[in-house]
Amino acid sequence: MEILTLISGSLLLLVFYRFTSTLKLLRNQVTFPETIPIVGVQKQFLSIARASLRQLTNGITTLLDGYSQYAQHGRPFIVYDPSAQQELLLPGEHIKWFSDQPDSKLSSYGVRQERHAVRYLHMGIELSTTMHFLERIIGERLTRHLDSVNHDMHDELRLCIDAVFGTNDQEWKEVNVYDSLQDIVMPTMSRVFLGLPLCRDPRVSTALRRYILALGFGTIIVGELPRMLKAIVARLVKVPLRYYRNKTLGVLKPVVERQLAQGAANGANDQVEGSNFIRQCAKLSEKNTVGGIGNMAKPEVIAEWIMSLAFAGSSSTVIQATHLLLDIANSPKELQVSQQLRQEAEETLRTDEDWAKGISFKKQVLSDSVIRECLRFHPILIKGLTKEVVPSSGLNLPDGTNMPKGGWVGIPVLGIHRDERFYADPYVYQPFRYVKERSTDEKQKAAAWEDELEASKPTTTYLGYGYGRHACPGRWFATLMLKMISAYIAINYDIEATAPPPSMKVIGDAALPPMSATIKVRRRRRKEAAKV
């Protein structure tokens, strides 16, 4: 209820702004050359303001219209975002060039400050240092050593799924998918980042979850407002955000301090291999702190980094997992998606030791295809990879068009994902779209899948995790968690749809998860299931 009130209030403020005091601001916005077509602006009073307002909830229509008219034919086009700022969207032919540009020419820093509301909502930590840390800790701790977290993830996931879905094999249970996956994903993330017993401390889990929810909705709402309103609305959003931030820090900071003290007592003999994520973070900060190698970050900074990592990881994974489970439950019965995923999971995950090995999940070709198709069909952002032009002289597109300094440039993700040049029947969900003909030879059938069509490998036509050197650094970890969730559910539960999932809804760029959708679940009646 608090969130709905905040959204409604923000919309009213936005409407008031549009129709009373925007004309001067709109004239001062960075604009692109007039030769580039603008989509979504109609011939009417306050046309730009009203086009911007429509983008708040109707961005899909504008984006797909512009894509079919221009980007599909190799031409860029412009849309106004809800903050009344022009954004240039590039055709697929320019994506490789776009991603190859150095940060000195195209930078995401200013976009994060405004579109992601970092300038208005984040407290206590600096953006560049935090982003540097997140990329390094994800790369060095998670991506390179995924096998080291498999056991803990599996252990926590099965406990959480059994608790949420129940173990009654006689009756069906209806569950809210989004809420259920929050109860599954967030504790599992906490198990990886915080370990036992802290991850199961209700003080930590409650405060961290509410902090993540407040920051997530605040980012969407404040990020889409005009600049002159951001600071006003941010003050309201920061009231609950500051409260839950301080509660979470109050629990995490002493834990970090104890871990740092233990590491200092061990001296040069301190070993942080294994699952002690907090000490890994401290060691990494000592080696890689921006602005001074060898300076270990303060405990409160490390605690906030972990909170930022939990926010970035859990919020997106909950959304992806919600779509994934709904897609599986609503798949046409003739495709036998649940049955095929179950067979694959049972073949690759026969023992607890198999769950602890990354190679087991690399063999899951069907699961990987279902996840990739889910991210194609339901991208978290309908347009993304947005960056700001840095040089004072602007930057020329490959066709010679000059983009002015301060201009925002992005990619029409949803348009590319629904382009029939790249995908047959792009508006149809095809869970096994990427599965090649599988050999009947058992050795080849059981081999790990190394392919450009893996769910965790972005391409210029598959942008579910971004693209290029700034693609999501946690995509391997997220894909692994999605595979674990779908595998455990497939082996241990029957699931059925209760109704077709609602159509995609957006606020600005953000595609919202179907938060009210439900499915029916029932524990499978097989003795082996209890052993997995």
C-alpha cells in the first residue's frame, strides 16, 4: 500500500509538472540533429510534455513503432523519456561499434546518476568506487569460483523452496510467484554473501529485504522523473530507505568488524578461500580500492558494498525467476516443458555431489535454452545499455551523424528481441528455440554445452544481460541460480498455471514483473524426490 501511494503521488506530481512549468526546461534539454526522426510526439498542445508522460506507461508501443519504422531499416530514431529528455536509439548494426567506444567517449556514469537515481538515493558510498568493487568481487569471487558456492546455494534453495511450496503430496497449493521467489532468492543470496547463521537471522533478512524493495521502487520512480522533481520525491522515498539502510547496517557492520579483526589476528596466514565472502571483500578492497592500492575499506563501506551487491543481484534475479516459472507453467502442454526439464535434471543431478559441480549445470542444454528464451521474451529493460556522450565536440555515428555532448544514446532491446530477421516467430515463446539436434550417443548427449547460444553469453541480438565489456558481470551466477531453482522444482514438484500471465507492463524503461500472478504447486509423489 505504501508503494502504491508513493507511485500515485509521483504520477500526480509528474502531471502537475508537465502542464504547469515545463516549457523552459524542455527548451534547455540536449537535443539531437533534426534530421533524426522523433517517434511518439503528436501534433497537440504541449506535445513534448505529453509524449514524455505517455512514455511512463506506454513505452513499449513507442519503441516498437520506432523500431519497425527506422531501426529495422538501419536508421536511428529518438524518443522522449518520462523525464522529458531525448534519447537516441541505435539500430542493431551499430551495437558492436557502440559497445567498443571507450568510457572517455560514451559513459554510463551520468546515466546511472540520473536514470538510476544514484545521485538522489544512494547514501554513504561513492558510485565509481562501488562499481569498481562490484565488478571485481563478482569477477574474482563469484564468476571464477562458482563451484565454491554451489553447495551452499543448493542447501539454502531446497530449504526455502520446501518451506514456501510445502511438502504436501496430496493437495495442490496456490502460491504468488513473485512473493514466493523473493522468499527463495533473497535468503539464498544472503547465504552466499553472509553465510550461516547470519543469513537466517530474521533481523537481517527482514531489514535487507525491505531495504532492497525500497531502493528498487525508489530507483524506478525517482529515476523516471524530471530532474526538478527528483530531489523532491527522493526526500519522501529516502524516509523508509534510510530507516532500513540503518537497520541493515546496524546488523552487518559488527559482523564485518569481527571478520576483519579475525583476519588481522591471523596476519599473513589468513586464509579466506571457501565461503567467507566478507573477508574476501575485505581482501579485495585492500588490493583494489580506487584511489589508493593497499587501503582497506572501512567496515561500514564493506557492509554497504555487500548491501549494494545484494540489491543488484536479488532484485533482477527475482524478476527473471518469476518470468521463468510462469513461462514453464504456461507452456503449451504438447511441448512437455516441465517433463523434459525434469528428465534433464534427473540425468545430470543424481547425487548431492552433482549439485556441487558446475559441470552438472553446463550439461543442461534444455534448461539453458528455456532461460535464454525467457530473457529474450521478457527483458528487464525494454531499452538499455544507455550511455552519455562525453566529448565536448560530440561523437559521430558510423554514418557521420553527430551526437552532441550530454546526449543519451541507447539500444532498443525489446525491438531487437522481437525482430523476425533474428528470430523466427519472434512474438511466440519457444522454450527450446536454441536447442540443436541432440545426438543419441550418450557421451555426446551428456557433454557440457559450450556454445554461443548459452543463456549467459550476450550477442548483438540477445541483450538480456547487456552486451560488451559492461555486460552484467554476475550473469553466470544468475544463470546458475535460475538453473538450480528450475531443476529443484522440476524434480520435486508438479506445477500448473492458474491463469495466463498478464501482458508486460512498464514504468519508463523498466519492465515490471507480474506481481499478482499465481501458480499451483504440489509435492511430487516419488520417494527419490526427498533425497535430492
